Amino acid sequence: MQTTRLGRTGLTVSRICLGCMTYGEPTRGNHAWTLDEQASRPLIRQALELGINFFDTANGYSDGSSEEILGRVLREHARREEIVVATKVYFGSRRAPNIGGLSRKAIFFELDASLQRLGMDYVDLYQIHRWDPHTPIEETMEALHDVVKSGKVRYIGASSMYAWQFAKAQEVARAHGWTTFVSMQPELNLLYREEEREMLPLCRDQGVGVIPWSPLARGRLARPWGHSTPRMQSDAYGASLFANTEALDRPVAQALDALATRRGVPHAQLALAWVLQSPGVTAPIIGASKPRHLLDAVAALDVQLSPDEVAELQAPYQAHPVVGYE
């Protein structure tokens, strides 16, 4: 397993991060396609055996059961000091006053709840899942600084938002001497490259680690165009991301299919190799519901794309509407 540093920090992470949205009780939350604990355990253990030390979850995944499952498996099979556990805060588990968002009250409450579910004293990377338009960014950044200073969080990161919002948050933190974000988690894949315009150059300039979500476009780049799976059919959020861009996405997927056929390499490996070679990317966050998904992800680290092949994959891309920020 290849490793690298997360941005300008001294934190060592594997170049593949295991996303744990796939793992959670199907009867909890709104993801009926998740794997329960019995089915999740072998995959998390396999990731550890392959050398993956970076795990990403969230308080909102399957009503917190993703954190519960991940925490139990890691406590049994990993050394805490060697692994990097990331979780997130923003989405609320229900509609009620002070539930969700990025207020000081919500951050303190949700962090303690995440730690309890994980069965851990601290998280390595605590990320804001989205931008909160209803809370002053000063309140959010000070609260995040305070949870770092409390010892419950080692580093802080952010996820999908506009580049101006991320830059504003960083500047607010610097102006007050507070902790700044060390990572950004944007959507990035061959079908959605809008973050290349502003967010990725900003992160490279500022030394911020980039850990993209959905590097295989919710499975659309893991197989020939038009092939579906039960997961894809029941993934309402994934459908919303790509529902209106099929005409734009088909030529990109066909270019991937042509290269996969010519090289005799699985689609998933090529698509993930493209993300891995993108300037500034630290570790794509991959989902794995089958052992071969993890094997393909690790194999992608050894796939070398020539400049001509990169150009071939990128040429059909056309601008997309910005999605995923809500």
C-alpha cells in the first residue's frame, strides 16, 4: 500500500481511503442498500489487511450505525495509533431545533455522540459535511478550534462547498489564530470535474489535502455504460447527481470503455487511476460492497496512464451544473 501525507500535516494516510457509507444497518437511516454488520465486517478487515489505514464515515450515515460498526471492527483488529479515522458533522438525524447544522451547540453535541458510537476518545479528522448558511462561519470555526484544543479531534477538514466559502472559512480561522482545515472532500470523477476550476487549484496553492468522494461516480464508472446494479437503482442521492447529465456523461463513459477494452484493465481501475493521478489528490474515498472492489482499488495504484490516455479520457467532458453542495 502506498502512503502519503495529508496536505501539509505530518499525518500519514494510505492512498486509498475506505468510505464507510456502505456499512450500516439497512433499517436505520435512508440508505436501504447498506450492508449490515455481519456483511460489513469482512470488508473492513480486508481493507486493513491490504494496508488501508484511512477510514471515512459520518454521523449521518445510517443513523450513526456506520460509526458503530466501523468502531467495533477497528477496536478489534487495528492499532488505534496507526489508523486514521475521519467522521463528519452537519446533517441532522431528525427535524428538530438545534439538530443538525454547524452551530457551536450542534458541533459539541454531535462530536460527543460520534465518539460514543465509535467507542473512541478522539477522531483524527473531523469534517464539516456541508456549508451551513444559517450559522456565522466565525461561530463554526471557533467551535472546531475548541474541539481540537480539547483533545477530542486531531485535525479538521471540510467537504463540498464553493471555493469562496472554503477560502473565507480559512481566512476567518487565520485572522483569529484558530485551527484551519487541512483537507477538502469534493466530488471528483471522470463524469464530474467541476472542482478542477477553482477548488482543486485553491487546495494545491494552500497545501490542503484532497480526498475526493465518489471517484467512480456512484458505480457508473465501474462497468460499461448502461449496466445497472440494485445499489444504483435504489440510490436516490446518486440518481439526483447524474439524473440530468446522461447526454454529457455517455461519451466520457464510452471513452473509458474503449480504453478498458484496449488495455484489458477493469473500468474501475482505470477510472480510479485517473483520479489518483489528478494533481493534488491525496486519497480517493472508495466504497466497497464486495471483496473485488477493494482489490480493484488497490490495483489502481499500479495503473499508469500515459499523457495520451489521460487526454483521451478527458476529451469528451463538457461543463456540468454544480451539484452536491446541498
